[in-house]
Amino acid sequence: MGMMMEILLSLLPIGLLQTYQSVSTGYWSAHSPECMQTGVMQFLWWMRMAGDTIFAIGAVAFGYFVLRLIFRNSKAGKLTERQTWQAGALARP
């Protein structure tokens, strides 16, 4: 969701504006400070922050989820000696 917001709110519109500027006046003009420092470009640049924030929150939540899985399974996966013996006795025909 966050990555999609970055693309649709910032990267795509900036790219389209730069493409138009590049075709109409030249490549040098599309990357010049006069073009990049306009109000529209600055607004689109700051619109990326919303998508970045949602993406970062999702990445942190995913990392937390993975760490919980790793540490929960390492504690729950250890059997006592008696449980190991009982499991082995049950598995034998």
C-alpha cells in the first residue's frame, strides 16, 4: 500500500512532468533547479512522505512479526527429556 502511494502520489507525476519538460525544452531543463524547485514539484516531493511512512510502519510490523515467530518457536520447540522419550515410544511400532 505504501509503495503504491509513493508511486501514484509522487514518483509517477514527477516523472511525467520531467518527461514533458525534457521533450519540450531539453533534458538539461528537466533536471535544472528552476524546474525541480517549482511549487508543484516541491508539493509532489512532499506527497511521497505519506507513502514512505505507511511503508515504514509496514516494514517494522513485518520485522516484529518475524522476530516473534523466531523466538516463539525456539522456546516452544524444545522438549524435555521425558517428552522426547514419550514421543519416541509412541512413534515406535
